[in-house]
Amino acid sequence: MADVDRLVTPPPKVMPAPLTPEQIRQFELNRLKAKQKQRQREEEISASSGLNSNKKRPIGVTPASSNSPTTSSSRPLERNSRLGTYFEYDLSKMVNSKGGFLVEDDKDADEEVRRKEKERERQRARQNQEPAISLNPDLNPKCCECQTIDIDHTYKNIFKCLVCKPCQDKKPEKYSLLTKTECKEDYLLTDAELRDQELLPHLLKANPHKSTFANMMLFLRCQVENFAWKKWGSAEELDAEYERRVAEKKRKKNKKFEQGLRDLRRRTKEGIWQRRKDEEHVHEFGPAVRDDDGMTRQICDDCGFVYEFEEL
């Protein structure tokens, strides 16, 4: 038992002898010959199956008789009739029609248009730009109220009025802006008079209620009042004309209301009379029957009403 359990030392490993240069050369030749045979075998398999060295089909035209799903045929693809009608377009024959617009292909004309547009933009920028302040105080425009040189150039360019912003806030009864509706309703001015830029200059401003609405026309209150005094004579005559128009408008409104009320009463009366007339029953009596007592009777066929009378 002791002999079996005793550990045995393995024999030492014998290291192989190093290869000689002739053996290494022979190994390399055998490896190259094996690779050559493997390459020839793969080429034969590819030639028989139609695949290239990467095991892919070579690039070429697939015959029409092929069952491949990617085969192109001159026969159009069938379309499902449930998809509805459609139109086929040959994109190679389409011509750019400029979207239906008359567009000039002349580059010189385009350059001229762009040049004019840039010139107009520069002119608008110069107009909106505030003029420089002169070193000579006498040459600078001054506010007609407080004699300051810090005037509002918008009022100066549009209304030809020299006034500063603080004075506008202090005297709104003179320098506030009126809308076109206020000028027509309060000062009784017409559309033709308000559209005349020489008579009443106006400032165009975007409509604050909705951007798609027409621009607002704003007028300077003092200019509108001066024009209205000249048109109607004085403020008292303007008030009298305003009161007359309000009374006339009220009279026409009452007249229209009364006329409508009369028509309503007439239609109501005619309707009730016609309904009562239609509801009236007309007796349709049968033949007269004479009784023994000398009385003659007639009976309505619809309601059974008995009409008695004595024949002489």
C-alpha cells in the first residue's frame, strides 16, 4: 500500500533540437504549395457556381428569364386597384416652368433689380435716421412748447410738428393721436378728406388687434380740430351738427322700429283671423224630414246638429 501511494517523479522533458535552415526552408515551401492548391480549389468552385473569390455574384446583367426578385423587366409592376387612380410622370422629360411665373433669365436684369432694391433700402434707412445735432444752437429745431432740441422726429417728418415727447404727454388734448374712426364719428369728417395727405397728414401703424387687418391711420388731434373748425365754422356749429345727426339717426331708428312693429301686428292679426276662419264649421245638412207635428228637421252630417223650422 505504501508503494502505491508513493509519489513518482515524472521524467524530465526532452527539449527538441532546433530546426536547421534547410528544414525551415522546406516548411515554407510546403506551406506555399498548400495555399496554392487551396486557391485553385476555390477558383474551381467559384467558376462552377458563378461566384467570385469573395463568394459573391459577379457584377453583370441579370437575364430576364431569371427568377430573382430583383430582376428588371420591361413589363410594368401591377398596381392594386384599391389604391385609386394615379398618374405616371417621366421625370426625364419634365421642364422647369418657373412655377408659372414670368421669370427673366437675363442676369443683367436681375443685377439691376437688386441694385435698385438696395438703393431703396438705403434711402429708407436715411429717412428713418435722425439728423445730427448742430453745434450752432440756432440751427437746431426746437420744441414749440418748451424750446428743447430733443424733439420727436416722427412728428416732425409726418405731421411737420416740432414737439418733444414730454410735451406730448403733458398736453394730450393737443398732441394725442386719433384713429380714423374717431375722426369720422367725433369730428364728422369723410373718408376722402382723411385720405388726402396734404389736408390731413397721417401716420400708418400696424393694427394691434390682428396682423392681417389693414394698417391704422393716426392723425394729430390739433390738426384734425383745426380742419374741423374750418369745415363747420366753429366748435359750437360742429356740436349742433353732431346733435342734429344723432337726433336724425334716432328718429330713423324709431321709425324703423315702429314700422316693424306694425308689420308684426298685421301679420299676427291676419294669422289669428285666418286661423279662426279655418276653424269655423260649416254645417252640411241632409234632406229635410217633415214630422207629424208639422215641424221640418234637417240634421248635419258632420256634427249631428238638428235644425228645425216650420214650413208654411
